[in-house]
Amino acid sequence: MNGIFMNSRGLGDLAKHLNIAQYVRDHKLDFLAISETGRRDFPVSVLDRLSGGMDFTWHSIPPRGRSGGILLGVLSDSMEVLAYTSGEFHIKFHIRNKADGFIWSLVAVYGAAQEERKAAFLRELVNLANNDPHPILIGGDFNLLRFPHEKSKGRFDNHWPFLFNAVIDSLDLRQVHMTGRRFTWANSLPEPTYEKLDRVLMSTDWEDKYPLVTVRALERIEDLSDHAPLLLSTGTLKPNARHRFKFELGWLLRDGFDDMVKRVWSAPVPGNSPVRRWNAKIRNLRKYLRGWARHTTGILKKRRSFCAPSLTSLTAWQKHEC
């Protein structure tokens, strides 16, 4: 499965339509998520042009004033849209893959650029992910940084990155590692500032389904947009291939994790040499942590579903008053 998340900086230019259609053909896209469309309506002729004549299922939300707007489409031959919802900052499709029946949620976001609306965007992000029962993939222009190295120069204000990271951690989301470019956006100054504002987040159960997922930032075409498109590819697993074991650094922060590992490691194992016993201990620990991680993720989902409705503000949530 292949898809693109991109900020188009407006969709009124025929050259942009043709460029997007080229992406669809060249990368054999199964979905296309476009933010900052700047359009309130999409005639069939425009949608056909964007998809290169392919049969896509579309939904859009209009811009707020002169900025914003999102368009999300999926290839009808690959996916069935079971339902869709939208908000001020996102469109969400509940999808069934036609090849294997896998049901999941695809979300395209366009985060608030204005300082006074960023809190509303983060609250919407919490709600759209927290209340979703399916594996979820969220991508687009979040208009938020996470770390100082995501900005090439200038002052780094930690306020919104701190809250953004806290939201990601609380929802048990992971960011898909991006290759191709270090930054995704640049301003138009003679000596531009570069930032990483576009990204893709996934739930752990979505990653379990697609453990080979990759995101590559494509070339930024300055005449068309100030953002680089993100190409997502799920890769292919060989038949009967087992998912790779991944150790999460966040596990080290769980209460009792060290004692649990010591207990599992200390259990007696068969083997007539130190190397064989060591290999057996590694296998036992890996198997145990797989099950423990699935169980912990289930508990966190239940806890979030109980806690989220009482979040009256990001400040209260940040202080763990919930």
C-alpha cells in the first residue's frame, strides 16, 4: 500500500493538479491526503484530474477563512470506506482493505498555524485517536515541532512541542521514521528557516499489521508548495513471515519493568552450555515481552477511554488531574 500526505498550499493551479496526478501514477497510490487546499468545492472534473482518471472515493472540508481545507481520497479498487467523520482540523476514514479485510482508520490532519488555535487542534487530535476502536494512521501538516533539531535555526519554544509530545505519548502513538530529507517546510526568506512540520503517526496495532512501513520525504518543488510531500509505503512481508521484535524505550519508564525483566531472566532454562542457555533466556524474554506489550496496550486504551472525557483543558491534562 502506498499513499501520500502533502500540503499543497492551495489547489487552484492546473500545474499542481497535473503534478499530483503524476504522483498517483508514478507511485501507484492507494490514498491521497492533501492539506491547505484553499477550496470550498471540488467538481468531479477536478477530482478526476487529481487522481489521473483513477476511481477514488473522496471527502473534503472547506478552509477556514483564507487558509486550511483538507481533501482525502482512497482508491476504490483497494479500499472500501465504511464511514467517515471530520472536524475543524481533520478528516477520518474508517476503511476495509479489499485484499485482506483489514479494518483501520486513516486520518488526514492540518494543524492550526495560529498560536491561539493550537490548543484546540491538540484537543481534537486527542479525541479523534482516543475514541477510535481500530488501528489508526494519522498524517499531514501538524504545524508543530517536536524537538529542537527539527528547526534549522532561530528560537525554539518548548511549550507546544512539550504538549504535542505528551499527546503522542498518552495516545500510545509512534512516529514513522522519515527518510529523504531532514525538514519538510521552508519559508521564502533569502536565507530560509527549515522546519519539520509534516509527519506520520501510527498506533502500535497498525504497526503490528505493517511492520515494514516507511515514510520518505519527496523533493520539494518550490513553485508548487513550500512543503515536501511524504510518501508512505507499507512494504511487503513474505508469506508466514513473523513480525520483528521491537523493544520500546518507553518500557523502561513503566513501574516494575526492571523487576519483571529480572524475574523472567532468572527463570531456569534448558541448555548444556552458557551460549545455549543465554539464547533460551533471550527467547523467553522476547516472548514474554510481546505478550506483556499487547496486554499493556489494551489497558492503556481502556484507561484513555475513561480518562479523556474529563479533560477540560490541556493544562489540566498536562498536570495529570484526570
